[in-house]
Amino acid sequence: MLDVADARKPERLRASAALDYPFTPPATDGSVVEVAPGILWARMPMPMALDHINVYLLRDGDGWTVVDTGLNTATSRERWEHIAANHLQGLPIRRLVCTHGHYDHAGLAAWIMERFDATLCMSYGEYFMIRGFAGPPSNPLPPTQQAFYLRAGMQDAQIAQMFDALRGDPFMPPVPPAYQRLRDGDVLRIGARDWQVVVGEGHSPEHACLYNASDRILIAGDQLLPRITSNVLVTPIEPEANPLQLWLASLDRLARLADGTLVLPSHQNVFRGLHARVAELHAHHQQQFDLLCAVLTRLGPATALELMQVQFPKRRHAMDELMAMGETIAHLSWLRHAGRIRRVLDEDGRYRFLLAGLKNIGDTQ
């Protein structure tokens, strides 16, 4: 499955003085921190640039509901066994909520279901994304997928390198056998708290956050992170998508929640300052839009590959290339839909992007 989580190459922003971090995070050794009565915060280790994922455990009557799983690794399974033996007061894990289908969040879903006899809850779009992307990419790639990257300005060898890296990914998880569907607006009763399901888009198809209004607690998954941006990209599966528009609109919906909300994100630290963080993320992406337009002003028509090299200059390996290309195309898609740039398919089979007011030979797409 193509992992489009933030685990590969997070885009870092400057630390914000507007955010408050009220808790010291737990170590990735199976330790927990109680962030509210009956809510435990644990971390699963990840052997990559972003070296952890946060998971949460919610007391649920005579058992526990857990949110997200960590990667499909022996180490993650060992951490869950340690948590179950040492921190759950002898009570069982009865339910698993996966915020979305990326495999740092749902990689152990099938194992947790079997090991603890737990029920899996997630949205329809996320569950079937797992099923649809199960297993490594085909070899050779379908012609439409190859064409997507060629039109972006890549060469065959560069595309092959990216997807060979995916085919060797060691974290591919088994597909969970069944699930219970979460819909936007649903209310989950977990212990003494009601949690409203708030579905967001852009980072993944139907990402489910959980909000408890009475205690003002948001389990945010990857939709709202304190110091990195959620990975939002266009892929050859939906090449004409505008996911940044969806993601920014989802942020605005979260911004309607109380500003004093305690935000429990999937990476980095638990924080307060929801409204300030949403504003920072809007400002960050506006800077990226302006950067791309400034580059086009200077260079004239350019491919997505050329623009990616400016927007993401510090790429380290093939997976970075894949993420950076998808992110760049997502920004270009937003700019096209906003009428600030246009796209032309040139005679060499490459899309080139130019400012909306400039002329270029070719058919506007």
C-alpha cells in the first residue's frame, strides 16, 4: 500500500509561541502519560525520519478503546503487549478506532483484532483504501500511472527507482477482515464521554477525528499536527484531484471547535492553540503558493519536476521524490483551480505550468 502518511519526510515549520504543550511525551518503550481522566497517551517507535506515532487509550467501561496502532512490526507488537500487561488494569481492549488507513495508523489493525478480540471502527473510504492498496505496486506500472509521472517531467529510470523502493517496503500490513463504519457526525459513547466523529479530507479520503465537546478534547490524527504539515498529494489514482482545497476546508471545520481544546495529534506533542495552528497552516501554504508563482514569474513555463526541485530541495531518497512530487502537483492543482496558473501539454508530452496571464504554444488543459 502506498504510504502517504507523514512518516517519510515531514515538512517542518518554525515552532510557534502560540501553542502550549502541557505534557511531557512518553518514551517509545511502552510508557504512558495520562492526559485526561481515563485517557492515556503512548508512542510506538518507527524506524524512519519521523520516529514515532502517538496512540491513545480510552477507558471504556470494563475495557478499553484504542485509537491507531503503529506500524506492522515486531517492536510495535511487543509495545502493545507491554501496555496491555502493565497499564490497562487487567481490562481488555475491546475496540480499535483507526483515524485513517495509512499504515502507521492501521498497520496492526488485523493483529489487534485477532490478538485482543477487538472490533475495528473506521470510515468507509479509509477501510476500502486499505483493501484497494493492499500489496506492492504492480510491475510494470499501468500505462496511466507511468504517464502521470512522465507528464510531470520525470524520466523512466527515475519513476522505476521510486516504485522499486515501494515494492521493497517492509511494512505492508494484512488487510483487516471486517470493520464497523464511522460516518461524519456519528457519536461514539466511550466510557463516560461522547465523541463526535469529524471527518476530514485531503490527507486521506475520509480521515476520522474524534471530538469530546464537554471536556474539549480532539483526537486529531494527522489532520492537525503541531509542528509539521500533513502530507497532501496528488497521485495517478486521482490525477485531477484538488486535495489541498479539501484539506484546507477541513482545517476550517476544525477551527470551529473551542480554541481551548486539548489537541491529541498523531505525531509530536499534545497541544493547545487550535485556532492559532490552523492560521499558521493556512499561512504556510499561502507562502508555498506564492513561492511557486514567483518561480514561474522568473523561469517562465516549467514542469512539475522543475518546480518540485525548488519547493522541496532537500530530498534524500526515492520515497522523498514520490512524496515531494505529489505535494508539488497538489499545490499546482490548487493554483490552477484558483485561476492563478494554467497548464499546457507540450509537444514533448510534458505538462508545463505558467502564470494565467502568459501565453504559451499548446493546448491549455
